[in-house]
Amino acid sequence: MQLNEFTTTFVKGLSQLISTQLEIAALEKQTKLLTKAELKALQAQINPHFLFNSLNCIVALCRIDPDKARELIIKLSEYFRRNLREWDPLIPLSEELENVNLYLTFEKARFSDKLHIEFDINNETTTIKVPPFSVETLVENAIKHGLLPKKGGTLQIKASKNGHKVVIEVADNGIGINGNTKDGVGLTNLKERLKNLFGEEGELVITPNEKGGTIARLIIPITH
């Protein structure tokens, strides 16, 4: 039985469509695997200085404030438990902010009353999905490179909706940036994850703060 011209054309078109869908599915799988690999690489890079400083702070508190030291030990255990768990490529912003608050627990203890944290989070943004450790990476970067050299300062964390995107700002009044500043491992990893997850729609923009210091803006499309 011979196929007529219409049937032949239909079969060819259907074959091409199926082939295209298979290619798209393969690319999506590859992107997910790559993003997962980048996330695992980031998790493996637990900052030894952060661990040393946290333990050093706990040891010092054991003498003058044992209850506070005990609280920090529990928080440190929770921090590493969360850090090493299996994460999805995207999580609610509210969950990411829990990571940030855990991290800041130790930085505030280390800086004493010289580190001031301000949050301005729009309630509409808390359920929006963001990459895990994205905001935390910006907070770590701001403290390490901006506020630590000044031995303190103010850190502002904001989140708001702008059309079909969420804009997350981490601003500090630290020493600022210059043209020679290079991205560290954390920022480079974050940029790659944004690219693999969102293409050109995901952005990380770092600019000088008019009030002194630096502003890092994380711009992410809202997914459902």
C-alpha cells in the first residue's frame, strides 16, 4: 500500500515535530543537570574562614555568655544541615531568607553592635522562586568585601516586584568597589546558575552605592 502525498507530508511533519520536542527535552535535562552540578559545587565550598570565625566566636562566648554560646552552636548545626541538604534549583524567597538569617546570626555575633541589618521585603515576593544561596551569596560578599574592612556598617536587604520580575537588592555602606574588582567563586557560580535557569532574563548587576558602598541587584523572572 503506497502512501499518498498528503500522508507522506503529514508523517514527515510529525517526525520533525517529535524530533524537535526530543531535542528540547534533552536540552532541558542537560540544563537541570548543569544547574544541579553548580549548586553542589557551591555547597562544597563552605567557607573555612566562616567556620573558623564562628567557632572562635563561640569559644569566646563560652566564658562570658554560655547561653549565647549554646544558642550559636545549635544555629551552626542548623546552618550546616541546611547547607548540605538536597536543594531544588528554585526555592521560595522566604526559605532563602531563612538561610540568610542563619548566616547573619554569626556575623552579628562577630561584629557585636557594629553591624546593622535592615530588611524591606514586600509580602508579595516571599513565595516567588529564587535559586538557593543566591541572596546569601550577595550578603556574604557585601560583608566580606564591603563591611569587614570597615569593621562594621549597615546592610540593607530589599525585595520588590517589578512587572513580571522580582528585584532583590543587597546594599552596604562599606568600602565600595573599583574597576579592578573581580568576581569571586560565589558570584561567578551565581551568574552561571542564573544564565542556565533563566537565560538573558536573569541578571546580577553590581553598582556603586550613591551613599557609599555597593549595591548588588538580583533580577529574576517570576515563574509559576
